Amino acid sequence: MPSSSVEAQRLAILNDLRLLECTPEAHLDAVCRTACALFGVPIALVNLAGRDTYTLKARCGVADGGTLPRAGAFCDRTILGAPGAVLVLPDILADAEFAASPLVTGEPRARFYAGVPLALSDGLPLGTLCLIDTVPRDDFDAARVSQLRDLGTVVEAHLRLSAAQRASQIERAERQRTETLLAAKAADLKLVVDAQRMTEAVAHIGYWRIHARTRTVSWSQGICGVFGRPMPPGGELALDDHLAFYHPDDRAAVAARISAALDSTGPGNAAYQGRARILRPDGSLCHVIVQGAVERDAGGRLTALYGLVLDVTDLALSEARLREKDLRLRATLETMDQGLIMMDAQGCVRLLNPRARHLLDLPETVLREGARLSDILARLSERGDFSAMPPSAAGQPRLRDAAGAWTPLRIDWPRPDGTTLEVRGVTLPDGGVLHTFTDVTEHRAAEARTRAGERRYRILADSVSDMIVRRSVANVRTYVSPASRDLLGYSPEEMLNLPLEASLHPDDRAATIAFLEAFRTGRTETARIIHRLRHRDGRWIWVEAQTRLVRDEAGLPVETITAARDVGERVAAEQALRLGEARYRALADSLPQIVWVVSLHDGEATYVNQRFESYYGPIGSGRAARLSRNHPDDAARMEQVFAEARRRDEAYEVEGRLLRHDGVYRWHKLVMLPIREDGVMVGLLGTALDIDDIVAARQALEETSNLLRLAQESAGAGLWSWDLKGGTVRHSADSARMYGLPVPEGHDPGAPVEVSVGVWDSHIHPGDLAALYGHVYRALAEGTSYNGEFRLADSEGDAPRWLQSFARVVTDPELNEPVKVVGLTMDITERKLAEGRIAYMALHDGLTGLPNRLLFKEGLSNALARADRRAGRFAVLACDLDRFKAVNDTLGHPAGDALLRVVADRLRGVVRDGDTVARLGGDEFAIILADLDDPQEAGLAARRVIEAMEQPVDLGGHRVGIGVSVGIGIGAQDGADADTLFRNADIALYRAKAAGRNTYRFYEAAMDAATTERNLLELEMREAVRTGGFSLYYQPVLHLDSGTVRGFEALLRWPHPVRGMIAPGAFIPLAEETGLIRQLGSWALREACTEAAAWPGDRRIAVNVSAVQFGQSGLEQSVVAALLASGLPARRLELEITESVLMQDAEAVIACLHRLRALGVRIALDDFGTGYSSLSYLRRFPFDRIKIDRSFVREIADPGTAAIVRAVVGLGTQLGASITAEGIETEAQMAQVRQEGCTEAQGFLLGRPMPAEEARRFLEHLRDAA
């Protein structure tokens, strides 16, 4: 126990301030709750030590209770300690003094204690702030001791505030008592007028006497002190002079009171009193109370007015301060966010603020000063405000105890309107109570959100692929996410017990420790480190750790949060990049060119190769030194080219002479390429190739060129030179004009006209390009010369112009590879016209102009081949005139010839464009009906032929009538070759003649069976469409550079229950013919999009679209509907079309393609190279992908075919389209298409078409392999 004197002082302070009489306070309760949360203990107490017991001023974790016995208490040892010293008992059972304490053996079964003494400014300990835990604690380090001491300081500040408030109350009571005494003294003045000397002895009291007749004022000595002025001469001064000493604002009121007293005529002594301010000479104000009385003579006449003046300046100042405090209190009450109601012991409202009325939603008639609690509760209950209270609350909170005294209160009051009020009640010393009301709706919601956020954080941390680690500033892991298993092979629990140093690579240990130390000391907020950690299986894993520092409210470091991921592949790539840079330097040093890199900032050379140093010698890195080595005659031109290229932000090349270190100038070709960062040019990569020998040769060549030009002009030929590596063609002016290339007006005849190969090709007829390039490729392969004839691509309707080129391949003797082709071109149009006339006569009937038998047979063979490729139908009609011989014999051969010409005209009139009418000889004609949808169309055509022949013919005034018999053969079912098919048609013709002439017959050997088969297949297909009998197979498309599967092509399949798998070529034409392709196409779109939407990543799905679908409305709606139903992004859908789609109505189709492209859908051109107009369509629509037909891939080993593939790749690259090679079946084909520059590949080698389930397993296997 402390000494008796100290104990007495301490108890006196507690009693004087009434701290032991107060109930626990909410602010101190909040401190206790904070301590529990901060230190992780279940109990925190604020104790004040009385004589024999401890009063619980605040508590957390124990039931309400007023006192604890001091005997054997832990806190007594805390109080006896040094001021501010924290007592820590890590394990109370280990302390002999307290091991048997009731708090240890009984509830709460304390095992740990920490306490800090609480004292006021005089240092006397009044109590403690203490922590109690039910388990021993060995983690209460110096930092926690400091934190407990800080909380103790907060509690001490609150106790000092309470002490100050109590002292203020005592001061106010004393001031009020003083004012009462002063007022009593002032009232007694009228009774002690003749006791002037005694009154004047009182400090700051004086008197005056106003003579009624003379209106002069006599002053006492005390008045001089009050007014701060010397005694006036004779002790008197005029009344007006007296009044002048009052404050101007009070002067009139004082004069009026004096006048009223002097003018009173009533009996007795009229009282005079008032307050005023006096203005002293030093400018200060003196507040006074004046109490006076009148003096009358024996006759009752007023003779004088006596006044006693009391200086109450200090009292006035106190009153002003009290008023100011009252105003501040009122302002605080009116503006505070909490509602406040103070009631007396009887339950009457003594004080409230507007916020309370607003929160309780009560009118002023109900909630006002003086209102009774019972009336307020009645109104709230009547309104149902307690209906949302928990059932245990029994409708209303308990406000008084069994004895009727107010009880401390702290509850959450849920209101019917959804808000929640926190209600706290604090009992007052006078028996009253102070209730506060706080709207905690948002706070409680925020607490709920915080708890939910913590749960979401834990779920997020547990589910992300990065390993999340929370680590205290002491470098102790407190949390590890489950991703540790994937990253390092350890479970989170194992990681918590695994020291970081044990898994760090020795070479990374120092850097990692320094990295963590920067966070521990708070020098770093966020940082990243890459180091190696040992996997459970012993291998080292490169790990990137992104770490962020977390601070507490005081700004002190608390913990770090780290996201760690495997960056082994990236580290390997960076190492490969550094190796690549080293290789680049080695390559640059081995080049024959001078190479240097220049910064545009200052012109300094940041890199030069060995060739630069050996050519220039030691000239430094500055730009001026380099420019000084340019030939004086070339310097201005070279600088101008540099300035213009920099202004345009583009590469440039220039030729000039550079000074070698030995003083010799040599010609060089300089090429400067821009180096960009984020699209901005920051430097230049320069190369200079020594071309001195080339310039000399060029000058010599110029001399011989003049001679050659003379010879060329004499022969009427044009010269050209094709640079194979640069892809440019240089034409002489005559050659350019022959090809129709633009030659600028005023062009130097000796200067070449340079164009790209693509522009050159565009002036050659598309139908002749393939044959011409065949000559070129053979010559390139053999290193020889070639000649070729071809047409120019003149405008439609003009007669074609023919040119003939003679060319020779020029080979680099060192590299033994072709570098250019030089040639001579001549105009052979007149010769070709003559040849054409001869060829026409050889293939056409001279009488009718119709194709003759030879041309007909060729056309029939072509029709068979075309039908075989496209699985199409056509018909051949064998026609024989009836009664022609009679006309010819009767009217003569001229009439017969005229009749044949009429027949030819009528036959031309009944067939379509694209059909062929031929005269085979005599009266025998034949017709080829191309592209039939139905064989019956041939019968209709035969009927039109018969009807046309039935019309009479006027031959020189003779009206004659003839007929025709027609035999029909259907290609290719009635014959696999031209001879067989026409022979079968001829057989049908004989049958028609046998049937009575002027009629037609089909060749019937297989017609009935074919018709039956077709009709049956159509019925089965309709049923399959209705019942969902079709399926989609998916074939992967491989990206050649990355080796990844970019997507699949959806292929339509018909697994027939009886026939087995029916090939698409067998049922798709029938579907197009019958219109079923529209339903099939829409289903295929929906099914493919739905399947692709479930694939991982951004893999695309390609769907074929038929020409029939484009010919019907609704394709765009089908695409949009499929995308919306599946949720597949439009960029992942690719529509594949063939040239046949574009040929039916190119303008409408291209417009539709542009609309689909605007949606984000990709468009691919399928089977490229198998048609006749691909290049024109590529120019009119920017396809995303071009698919090279499998026929080219199958023959890619042929140099000519490989060259075509290479040209398609180059064309696609220029157009920004990717190139896919179809039909890859061998490794050799794979290697060849990769070599030729194709970007994607597809075929059996890479993956056969597979059902949807197998495609999904295929993707899962790819993911697992990655």
C-alpha cells in the first residue's frame, strides 16, 4: 500500500472530483474495447482505487459490476510501481503472490496481466488501465508496452477533463454565491447611507451625492478609484461632467434614471438602481452597479440623491464568458450529429437538442423541455417504434433498475423505417440521466460490408493463381494462399512454418533480405523482386514477388502483402534476348556494310560496328565528325535528304562519297532506318555499303545503254529489267507505253519507268498470267531464257492487244542464284488477229457461224470435266431436221443454205447465255445445255426447240415447214466421256425419230434409277433436317509461328442410319437445289457458335456459307441470332465463302460482307486459286484470311506450284490477310508451306475433323500440355 499521506491525498482528489461516485463512461468503455481488439485479449478494465475496493470506471469483457476488492489485486502492484511503468505478468501462475488470487482460481481464470498506472498532473496514481487474458502470453513485447502506455495516456486525459469540468462547476457555484452577496450589499446601501467611511473601505466601492438644486455631484474617494480619475476640485463637479465619464451607449440611460429620481414627487425615499459602464482614461471599461436613494427635507422636498457604486467588472467578465460558453453549448447541441436528451431523476426532460427531435421524429409538442418520459415512450409505442426490437427486449429497453434509479444504457434500436439508432444512457450525479442517440445505420452496414469484404478477400486470395503471402514486419508469415501448392509444392500450413531463408537461393539471399528490410523500416511502400525459391522437389523456381506495405492508423508499418508468381519462362526469354543482342553485335560486325546507331537527341553515335571503325579510323561519336567525312560535292545533297526524311518521319537512302581514313573517297549507298519508341522516332539505324565498283560499272553501262537504245528504237521494241529481290520492274519509255503504264509528260526518254511487279501484273490479262508465270518459273529454275505471248488487260469490250516477251535470267555468279530478269517486248496484235481469224474458221461452220463438230466435241469434253469438278449437271441435245432433204432437193441448195441459216438463228434464240449450239454437218445440229438444276429442264428446252422449228419459213416466196427430232443425254450420268455421251444422245435421237419425229426422248438406260435415287435422298435429307440428323465435325487450324491452335473449321456431316457417313459433296448440292441449305446453314451457325463459346481463350470458329444462302434474304439475321444466342463475341466467328458466292451478284454480296464485317465478323476466302476472278475480288473486299486450295498444297513440291503459293502469300501479306494452307497430309508439305510463308495450316497431318466432344478433349489436352 502507498504511504498514508499519499493515500490520503489520492483519496481526497477522488472524493473532491467525485470520480468514485460516477458510473462507467462510454468514452472509457470505447478505450477498453479498442484495447481488447488491439492486443487480442478478452478483458480490459479501467479501475479507480478507493480505500478498500477498486471501482470499475470502464470495462470490456466482464459483466456489469461496480467494485473489486483491493486486497491481493494485481493493480496494487501497478500503482506502487514507478510513474508510467507498465506491469506485465506473462503467466500469473508463475507469480507466487498472485497464483492463488480469486481472479486466477475463479472467473475469469486470469493467466496474463498487463497494467499501466493512471495519474493526474500531480503524479498521484488514481487507478490503472489493465489487460487480462485467460492464457499465458509471451508476445507482449516493447512495442505493445508502448501502445498500452499510449492508451493509458488517453484515459488520463479523459480523467483530467473530468477533473477540469468538476473544478469549473465549483468555480461557477462560487461566482454565483459572490453575485448574490454583492446584490445583497447593494440593496443594503439605502440603509447605510451615513456609513460612508465603512462602505468606502470596501474595495472598488464609492458613493456620490447629487445636489438637486445645483445639479452638482460630490464624489467620495472610492468613486475616484472606480472612475479611475482624480478627485475633482472641491470634491464636486457638474452633473453633465459626471455623466460624460459613462460609456456613450449607457450615458442617456444613466441620465434618464437620475432625472427620474430627481424629479420624483412621491412620498418616501424613491429607490434608484441600475448597471452601466464607465470609460476610464486608459480606455478600459469598468462595469458598475449603482444603488441609490433620495434625501428629503422636513417638508418632504427632495434635496439630494445618494448613490453607491460597486465595481463589478470581474463579475461582468465572468457573466460574458458564461454567456459565451452557453452560446457555444447551444450551438454545439444544435449542430452535433448526435441527438441528446437530459432528464432529471423524475423523468422530466431538462435539456435536448433539435437532432434528438429529428432522429426520434417527434413534434415539439411531444418532445420539449419539461416533457415527461412516460408521455414520450407512450407516443413511440403507439407509433410502433419498438416493433423492430429483438423479442428479448420485451418491446422497450429497460431504463430504470428495480429501485427506480436510472441505469446505464447502450443498445442498438432498429427502427421500423429501416434505420438503426445507437442509444446510450449515462447516469448523472444528481440522479438524472443523459441519453444520446446516434444514427448508426450506415456504420452498421459498413461493418457488415467490411465483414463481407474480408470474406471475399479470403476467397479471392484462395482462388487466384498467384501465391498470396501476408507477412508481419518481423518477417513472419501469417497467411499463405493455396496457390503455394502449384508454385512450390508446399501446402499453406507447411509454408507458414517454412523459414524464407531455407528456400531462398544462396545468390539471392542478400538482395531479398535487404528488400524485406526496406519494408520493415517503412522506407518502401511497394516494390518488386525476382528471385529463386526451392520447390519441394528440389528444383529452383524463378518467382516474381510484388509486395505492398500496409500501415496502421498511426502510419506505422504493420504487415506486407505479397503476390508471387512463376516467371521462369519470362526469365528464360530475357536471357534469350540478351543472347540475341550479343548475336546481333556479332552479326553487325561481320557485315560488309558500315553500321551505326544515332540518337536524334544529340546526334551522338551510340553504337558502331567494327567495319565503321576500320573505315573511318578514330573519329569519335559526334555527328560533326561524321559529316566532315562526306565529300564536299555531296554534303549538301545528303544533308537535304536527311532533313526531308526526318521531317516526314520516315526511312531514306542516299548515295554519296565517304572519306576513308587514308584520304580516299569511295562511293557508298547509305540507308537510314528510323528507331521508334511508342511510335516516336528517337534514333536512326544507319548502314553504308561500298558501291564504288558498282558506280564505275554503272557509268560504263550508261555508255552502252545509249547504243542499245538506238537499236531498240529501230526494232520497235521495249526493254525492261525485273529486280527479283526488290520486286520492281524498270521499263524503257517504249516498253511502258506498250504495257499501258503511265509515262509522265515530259519524261526523259532515256530514264526508266519503275513500277512494282504487282502493277506490272495488273496490266496483263488475268487469264494469261498463270501461263506466263509458268514460263518465268521454268526459266528461273533452269537459269535460261524464255518467251511468251499474252494479252493486255484492256477495258471490257476493246479488242485485246497482244504482246510477246523474250527474256533471259541473270544469275549472281557468286551466289549461283537468279537476281534479275531482263527482257524485250514486241507488239504482236496484228499477227494474233490474223491467227485468230484462221483459228475461228477452223472451229466454226462457214455457213451458219455456229461451232463445228471439232469445237462442239471440245466444248462437250470441257462440260464433262467441269461437271466432274463441281458435281453439276448439263445436257447434250442431238437435233436432226425433219423434211430438210425434201426442201433442199425441191428448191435447190441456195434455198437449203438459207433454211439452215434460219434454223441456226432460231436455235440461238431458244437457248440461254452459256449454252452452246453447234452444226455438225448437213441438217444435224447439237446443243449443250450448261449448269442444269434439274434434268427436266433439258426436256423443256427440247420442247422450245421443237416449237421454234414448227413455225413456217419463207424461202424466196415459198413457205415451207420443217420439224426436228431431239435426243437428250444428261452429263455425265449418260456417258463418262464426250464420245459416249453424244453416242447415247444420238441413240435417244433415233428413238425420238422412231416415235414419229418432231418429238424428243431422254436416254433411258439409267435415268429411271437416278431419278428414284435423287428423290429418295431428298426425302431422307428433309427428315434428317427435321429430326436433327446432321452433326458438325471440327478440324483444328494451327498457327505456324506459335504452334498454337487458333481455332477450328466447322464441317457439316450426315451420319445416315443406313448408308453410313454421307460425304458433303453428295448431299450439299441437293440441299442447295431444294433450298434446304438455308435451314441447314442457320442450324450450323447456331451450333458452331454455341460450341465455340465454351472453348477457352479467344479461339475462332470458321463456318462455311453457301452461295444459295447469300442468294436468299436472312443470312445477316441468322448470323446475329447465332451470336446473341451463344454469347460468342463476333470477332471469334469467321465465315468462309467461295468465289461462286461472289459471282452470282457481286455488288450485293460484297455489300452484305461489309455489313457483316462491321459487326466484327471475320470473312475468309475459301479454295483460293480454283476460280477465275479471285484477284479482282481481293481488290474489292479486304478478306481477313485467304485459304489456299488443297490442290496447290498437294502439288507444292512442283516449283511452279510453290511459286504460285509464294505469290499468294505475298499478295495476302500486302492486303493484311493471313494465309491458310489446306490439306496438309505430310511433314514435307508442312515444311514447304511454312517455308513459303503461310501463317496457318490445316489438314489430316495436324488433326482430322472430330466431333464436338473430342474437340473439347483435344483443347483440354493442349491446356494440360501447356
